[in-house]
Amino acid sequence: MAKLIVTTKALSGLSCELGDHWVTIGRAATNKFQVPEASVSGQHCEVLVRGEELVVRDMRSTNGTFIKGAMITEGVVKLGENFRVGEVDIWFEPSEPPKTVPKITIDHPAITAAPKVESPAVDPTPKETPKPIKKRQVLLVDDSMAFLETISEMFELLSSKSWEIHKAAAADQALVILQQHQNELAVVDINMPMLDGVQLLGVIQRRHPDVKKVVLTGHATDTNRANSLAHGAELFLEKPVTSNGIVSVFNLLNDLFVWSQREGFSGTLRQVGLTDVIQIECLRRSSCILEVHNPDTHGAIYIECGAMVHATTGMLTGEKALFCLLGLRNGEFRLKPFLPPPARTVQGSWEYLLMEAARMSDEAHLARPGDETVIITKPILETKPTSATPAADKSASQVEDTSFKELGEDIVVISTYDGNWHPVDGAKR
């Protein structure tokens, strides 16, 4: 195999043997090739030998990674060439060939050939082929190929190969994998290029709401934790740096597959309205956030101690947003732990608000173009012409009935229904 040798004078002679796996280079002691120099980032870049080439990937370092003087995000170095990390030059060269050991042959009459061992008889009875075990589908998203390689190998070993690991180094790759495979769990890093982990959580939440989401990051700040949990993450974990840490992370993820409610019922409701869910939560005087999704709309209704206090969707807030969400005919919802809303924009009892939303929804449904509308017209009654208005001057269709009659006088019963239709004689009631 090949190796890396630092040629910068201050660190001259520092080297690292390369193998078949990704190797991280950086100032931190957690890197396989530690380069303790101020211009080198904690995790500066990672490399992989591919034939007679070295693939080099920069890890968003502060001072950059350079090949032939050009800053790169990802590039290739040939044998006998060098690249630079920060202000440190590293040479890529082949390792010294191993020394050959002369072959020793022994020729002695006392040494005889080993006795021939007969192979055991084969049972001709066909055996049942064991049914394949359905593997859990897990997606790992991290911009470090070295980390993905290490943790996926550990997870497969710890799960006794009952996990099928899918790996993605960027958000677009992750979304393609989620589209192609029915993943149950997505483990996402935060610090990634283009689309960061928090934004990716939001996209997964909208497109694949059934996928459990976990953040695994080296930047475990309170802000990142709050943002991750607000975007649908079930767990927020710090990236492990030891094998014991990886085992702990695996145990937490494995438990996530079997987490269930300790009390009450669990299941799926079909064709349930948002008003039903809101009534249940308000009657229980619960505090939660009801997230609502459909292909065109995404919003949230805040319920605090059994009262709706805030609603938002798109650019709308308050009652306009609430009525917009309650007017949706289909979609998905999810109950999340309550967090104080940015403002309290909804007032009034939940009973009144639901009744008002139902009224507005009914009016919108009746006014919708294309719906059948039944129009009841009043029959034109013949009137006797007066002296001021001769009958010859006006046709029957032009005569306007201006008389007022008592309520119900002109109602005609066409038929009644009590389980069977019974026509009546049409007499006035």
C-alpha cells in the first residue's frame, strides 16, 4: 500500500500508512493522521487510496485543502505528487515493498504425506431453506465518509447484520435514498454543505413523516438541540469518538425501534377530522402543538391547557390561519410537545371557534364552482288586471305578485319519507 509523508520542515518525517479505509487528517487527536499544526483544522480533510490515486475530500476546513495550488472540495492526487492542508505539505508515495523470505524445502524420508481424509456422506434429504429475516432499513447522513464507513461497520456488527445501512454524504443523496427505500430511521448530522441537517429534518418531516429522525452531531449546542427537536427529531445525540460511545448510540437507536406508549392505546385513525382531534385535546385540557400537513399547506395549531392560543400557516396567523387549516379536506397531522408560541393570536372558546370554522367551511363548499345547486322557484300566480293596468298591456309572465302570504301557505308536500316513499295528493298544507 501507500503512505503519506509530511515534507514541511517543522514536521518533517511525520507519516501515516494507508489502507483500504478512509483516513481523516487534522489537528485533533481523534484523526488517524494527526498533524499538530496551527493552520490545520481539527478535522481538516479525509483521504482514500483508489488504485494508484488518492481521493482527497476537504471537510470545510478553515484554511483550505490545495492540489497543485488550487483549493478543492474534492480532488485526486497521483502517486509521487503532493497536496497541502493549511500550510503543511503532504507527499503521497508508495510504501517500501516487504522483504522477501527465502522458501525452505524439507526433503526427509521420515516425512510422509498426510493421510487422505474421506469427506463425510451427504444427506440427500432436502432441508427447508430458512426464511430470510427482514432487515431494518437505516439511513446515515454525514459529510464525512470516514465516519460513515466506521459507524456503519459497527452498526452492522452490533445488529448481527439485522440492519441494512444506507449511507449518504449530502442531503440530495439522502432524499434520493428515502425515495427509493422504505427507511425506518434516518440519522442525520447537522453541519453539512448546501442543505444543513436541520433543514433536511424539515424536508423529511414533510415528505416522509413516518420515518423516525435522530440528530447525531459534533456540535451539540442548546440552539442546535432546540432547532432539531422543533423540526421533528426524536433524539439529539452527540457524535461518539470512541467505540464504547458508538455502542451507546446503537443501543439508543435500537430502543427507538421498539419505543411504545406505556399507557393508553396506539394505532392509526383513518378519515378523522382535525376538529375531532382538537375536541379530544381541548376536553382533556392538554397542551400540545398540532402540526398539519398536506401537499399544498403546512401549519400548526397551538393548544394550551385545553384552549387554542395560536395558529400559523404560510403567511397567515391567528384565526385566519386556524380557519384555513380547519377547512382542509385531507392531509396528515402530528401531535408534538407544547412550546410557547411566538404570539397569542387566537382568542375565544374552542367550541365557538370550531363552530365558526364549520360554518365557513360549509359556505365555501356550497359556493365552490361545479357543485350542484338546487334552486326552488316560486310559481307565478295569475292576478286580475286592474283598471290602471289593463290585461292587454301586460302578458301573464310580466305580472308581478306583490302579495304577502303567511309562512307555510304556499308549501306543497311532494312526498314524505319514513323508511319508504309515500306520494301524497299534492294538496296544500
